[in-house]
Amino acid sequence: MEYATIPKLARLLDVSDATIRRHIKNYSQFFEAVQIDGWEQYPVEKSVIILKRIIEVSAAGKRRNEALSVLLSEFEVKSDSPVQESAAITEFTELGPKTLAVLSDIRDSLKMIAQKSAS
């Protein structure tokens, strides 16, 4: 299996590194990174397919929670990802994008705290 860094994925998809980083951060439950030679790398074939779909769905004007619903129906979530949390957030579309963004930030912060306290 071939692996690539974020800059290489960006070159393959002809988008900026920042775009790839944002998509990987926002949809982290679909990406599995490994450390190779001190660099975080992603499986090329799987990552390119998922990133192309994210770009496609985003270009269609879907909000993040709508895009996440589409991706959850099409792709497998990595094994250590809290699927229930992601699915639960997508159910509350009536809250609006700003509220969903705040809830997502809170969830991400709580995950970071849990990871730090587990270390």
C-alpha cells in the first residue's frame, strides 16, 4: 500500500495543502494516518477517493453536517472513531451551521482533553 503526506495528496488533487488539512481535520473519522519516517502519512488510494468526494460534496454547496451525512452513507468510518457522536450531531440540522460548528468545536476540545489525560 502506498502512503503520502498531506503535501503530496494536495499535489495529486491539485488543491492547496490547507484545503487537504481542513478536510482531514473536519472529516477525521474517515482518515487513518500512520507515522512513516517521522511524517504523518495517509493511504493514497483510499484518501484520494474520500478527498475527491469531500471536494465534490463541498462544491455542491452542502453544509458540513450535510456533507458528513453523505460521507457517512458512502464510506467506512475508521475503527477508533466515535460514530455515534458524529451521527448525533448531523441529526440536529435545525440548530443551524453556527451552533453545529460550536458543538463540533466543543466535541473536538473534549476529545483533546481526554487524549491528554489518558497520556
